[in-house]
Amino acid sequence: MFENNVQIIMSIGGLVFALGIVCLVISIIILARQAMNKNIRTIAESTAKLAQKGLTDGVSGLVGNASMLLSSLNDLTQSNTGIGIFFVFLSIALLAVAYFLLKPILFGAA
């Protein structure tokens, strides 16, 4: 399959580069979807209004449930953003590894 070590390194470097590009595309999709997701913001705003109404009306159970829902939505948005940022850093690391694997072969060993 492979005739020499250079072909093996080029194959591994190409695979790592492709994985880096895939991770970068995934991170862009996750972060763009997170930024465009208006439904979570709408629910969070409605929950905040509901909690304020519950405070003024003296309904403590309603306030507790609304606060818990708001906290859960906040955790959801933070975790999605965290996953997107993790994929950005992973793609940078993979692209750097691919660069250092392929640099001596493509640009000539000095």
C-alpha cells in the first residue's frame, strides 16, 4: 500500500488536516446556530417576565419553577457555546499538527 515513509507521513498529515477542517466546520455550525437561536432567548425573556409577575402577585411556587427554567436555559446556552469553542481549539491543534507533519515534506527539509 505505502512504498516509503514519506507516503505514510503525507497520508497521516492529510488525514489530520481533513479532521481539522471538519472540526472547524462543526464549530462554525454550532456557534452560528447558537447565535441565531432566537427561541431560547424568547423563552428566557418570557420566563423572566413570568418570574417578575409571580413576585408581584406573591406566587412563590411559580417564581421557583420559573427561576429553575431560566437557570436550565442558561446552562444549555453555556454548554453549547463551550462545545463550539472546544471544537475551535481542537481544529487549531489538528491543523497545527498537520502543518508540522507536512512542512518538511512539502517545503523541503532544511
